[in-house]
Amino acid sequence: MNEKEAESLKKTALSQEELQAAGCPEETIRKILQEKNDRSQCRCLRQYRKEILAKLHREQEKLTNVDYLLYHMEK
């Protein structure tokens, strides 16, 4: 492996610290780091992203409902 390939590998390799900073649970981190290639790691990260987005949408719906209640109470 030449220096350029090694530098490229450093840039794409995920670290536990980066995954923790992204809010990944320990189980997800373990699963991602056990994957052998970037494609599999991306699949795991995309699944985690979908989970976060689903939670965000549920929370947004709650917020909308609270705003609706406040609006009608303050009329």
C-alpha cells in the first residue's frame, strides 16, 4: 500500500469516536465497525439515519399537536 492509498483509507475509516459523536448507540457502533467494507458500513449508517428521521417526525407531530392545543386555548 502506497502513501496515497494509506491516506485515503484514513479518511474513509470510521472511528468509534466519530460514531459516538453522531449519537450512535453502542450496539450500532459495534455493528458498523464489524462490517468489512464501506458499502456495508454505509448500509448500517443509512438504517440508523432512517431511525433518527422517524423519531424526528414523531416528535414533530407531537409539537404540532401541542401548538394546536395552545392556539385553541389562547383564543
